[in-house]
Amino acid sequence: MSAPIVPVLPETLALAVEILSDGGLVAMPTETVYGLAADASNPEAVVRLYEAKGRPRFNPLIAHVSGLPMAMREAVFSPLAASLAQEFWPGPLTLVLPVIPGGTVCDLARSGLQTVGLRCPSHMAANALIKEFDRPVVAPSANRSGHVSPTRADHVAADLADRIELILDGGPCDVGIESTIIAVEGDIVTLLRSGAVPADRLEAFIGKPLIRASGAGISAPGMLKSHYAPKARLRLNADAPEPGEGYLGFGPGVREGLNLSPEGDLAEAATKLFAMLRALDMRFDRIAIAPIPEEGLGEAINDRLARAAHRDS
């Protein structure tokens, strides 16, 4: 069934809120590009989002908020971070900040990181939808992976109409390129991705040059190497644990450790991956991981595990 393209009206916003609340996917206009919105607190919805985009990778996703009050329920804001939000929000600036205890953005959306990327879009429809939903939504570009980012509702329909529930048509995007991403740690600001807010505007506001990310060890949405890595050593494709190892199993017949999915469901495994890795990491310094099929979401799970297992030395 093809997702309808509907104008932004009170009744269509109400329908979009209902879909998001049920774990569905809604394409929404923003000032940058059209975003594929899902409930940021719902790992099953986030899995659906990855699947809809195709060739999923567990990159951290940007959580879109209605304003600073909602954002402050998700992250720790230093005085500089708060002043940046007050100056550039609503608008195409994403702030990567430490997660606050009790935040609602799920592990899978954050790629297991202890930081979260937050943005308040200026597009009236996006902001109205998030206010009505009353909690953050993740919303990467509403296109198939590898395709050009969509700036009109018909672009979304061409890529995703048979994979999502609804497309809100807010007209052409005003900006048309993705947000600028910066990490703020105290009074240190690092540019992680160039975007719609020029670096010189940010530098003029903070009164000093931005640090340019080298690309190594950066934790931010949109950067492929940004992933939670446990302290424990990981051993992949292990049929059983060795003495002293924790075990992360998959499929029926696993009698030790934790099991990502006793039924062998890759979507279920994806939703549990980060939480189970963290639970084992708290108890063991070595973790054995069962083989995961290299198909569908298994590709993303294996990609994530390979990065988590990588050691520089």
C-alpha cells in the first residue's frame, strides 16, 4: 500500500501523531530536507526506520525536539550549549551533548553512545508535529540509502511510498542541505559535520575558532565510525563461550548468557543489541558473540559488532 501525500492540517497532524505513537513512520518536511520521523524512544520503530531506508547502519540519529525545554529533558546543557541553542534554534544546527539520566531517546537511536544529537527544526510543520507528539522524533533524510536527499514530498514518495505510513507535504524545503553538527563539551566546540549554518557564524558567536574533527574517535550522528565500543574484548562468531567469557547468543538452543532473539528474529536482535552489550560489559572483560546471519538487519548488526570489536592495538 502506498503512503498518502497529505497537506499539513490539524487533522493530518493528529493522524501523524497517532501513527508515530503506534511505532509507524511519517515523512515530515523540515527546512533542511524531508525527514523520516519515528518515535525516538521506541527501538522497534527505529529498527523499522533503518529497514525502510535500506542497507541499514547503526549510525547515531539526530533527535528532533520542539525547543530548548524538551531538549533539556534529554541532554546536559552547559551554559555555552544553552546559549548556542537560544541563538540558532529553531534552525539547522545539531548539538551533540551528554545524555541526561532518564532521557527518552533510546539506545538504538543513539547507537549506544552516551551522547545525543539534538535539533529543533524551524519548519512550521515539523515543529507542530513534534509539539503535538510531545516527545522527540528521530528523522534522518526520507530517502533510500545512497539516494539523493529529498527536498519535496514527491521525492519521498518516489523512494519510500510503499515502506512508510504517511507523507506530510509542507512544500519545497527552504534550505535543502543538512544541518551543521557540533559537539559541545563545556566551553569546547567541535565541528563534526559542515552544513546549513556556516562555521564562521558559529565562530563569530562563540568568539573563537571551532575545533575541526579529525574523524578518529568522534561520537556524533552522521559519522560512520561513531559507535559505542565496550571495555570488554569481543570474540565474534563464537558458538559457545570460553571460561570467563560472557556470552551474547542468537537463536534457539542458547543456554548460557543473554540471547538477542531466541526465535532468531533479526529485528528483535537489533532492538536488544546495545542494551545487552552494555549489560555484559558491566560483568565481564571478555564477551563471546554468536554468529549472526549476514542478511537483512544482520548486515547492520554484524557491521556494528565488527566496529565494537576493533582495537587499534
